[in-house]
Amino acid sequence: MKMSIIIPVFNESGTIEKLIFYLADCIKDYPECEIIVSDGNSTDDTFTIAEQAGAKVIRSIRKGRAAQMNAGALVASGEILYFLHADSFPPAGFYEEIIKAVKDGYGSGCYQLAFDYAHWFLRANAWFTRFNMNAIRFGDQSLFVQKEIFVKAGGFDESLVIMEDQEIIARIKKLGRFIVLPGAITTSARKYLENGIYKLQGIFFLIYFLYKLGVDQKKLVNLYRKLIRQQKV
């Protein structure tokens, strides 16, 4: 079974090489795997660095994770698509674990979450990700999905600048079984440290609550940009 790892990036020159090298080492025994970096027209050296690190790099016509992940999926040759953020590192055995899940009949799934910074609140936050509930499913947990299911679902909704990862979950769950894998993906706490751990979580709760109430995407994006420092939206 071939897997395509798809990483949307924008100005990730400081992190992308490390991730690609890590992934390449994890899948070195599986030549059927490919790493695709979908660049949203970065203004730094992300494209060149990713290419030199050995990834297949494409330029997405549109900036935004939804559009970039769809662009990556369009050129992917794998039967399994694995969407991954540029600052998130899955467990070393992710390939075998995902393949096993698919063979066991799961159409999609993700990992539990762990942060690269020790703090009780972040540990508590991550603990809840073990539960199979749509409300706590976000892109930093990564997402694998059979390509056939992804296509039937219509891919990511490109009208969404934020919450695109949250939105697709409900649709793909209708087309196949979903699993939260027992391991944890380690993601960067940089945004929490930059904005304040409690403050940022409060902002995330606010945006999620407004999203569920049906607040216009443009208003949500403006609020996100206003409240969160070092964001790339």
C-alpha cells in the first residue's frame, strides 16, 4: 500500500528540513512512500530547502492549508493520504500503524497529541485527544485518509481559511470508520509560548464556539489575526 505524506507549508524554512529528514528515516524501508510539500508561495527559502531535503515540492496556486492540501492530494500517487503539519512529528512507526489501521477496516484516523514543551495545562489539553470526538479533532494531530474516501468527500473545503481540518472530519466519518491511534504525535508549542498558554487556549475556544454558531469565516479570520501573534493565516 502506497502512502503519500502531504505537508502544507508557508515560511517554514526553520523547521521543514528537520521534519523531512525525520520522515525519510522513518520510511527508509518503504520506497512506496512519498513526501509531498505543498508550498503556499513562501517568501523565505522553504521551497528550496524542502526540495534539497528530498521532498517532492509543489507550489499551490492558492495560499491556505485547505487549498495547499488539496493541491498535494491532486498530485499524490498513494492510496493513503497522510496530512501533516510542518511542526508536528508522528511516532517513528507511523507508516506501519496507519497501514495496519487501513487493513483493519478504518477509512481514516489520526494520532493523539503531545506537545514538545512540559506544562501541566498542555499535558491536560493533549490528554483529551485520546477520545474519538469531533470537537477535539484538529490538524495538529495529523490525518490519514484513504484517497478514495477523500475524493468522495470532496477534499478540504477551500472556502475555509481556518477550521478546515475540523470541518472535513464529519464528512469523511460518514464514508468510513475513523480511529484515534494509540500513539501520540509531537507538535510544537511555539504558538502557545508566544501568545501565553492560557490566553491562546481561550482564544481557540472562542473561535471554535463562534464557528459552531455559524459566524462568517471572514469574521473568524479577522478575529484570529487580531488576537493571535505569529500566526500565518
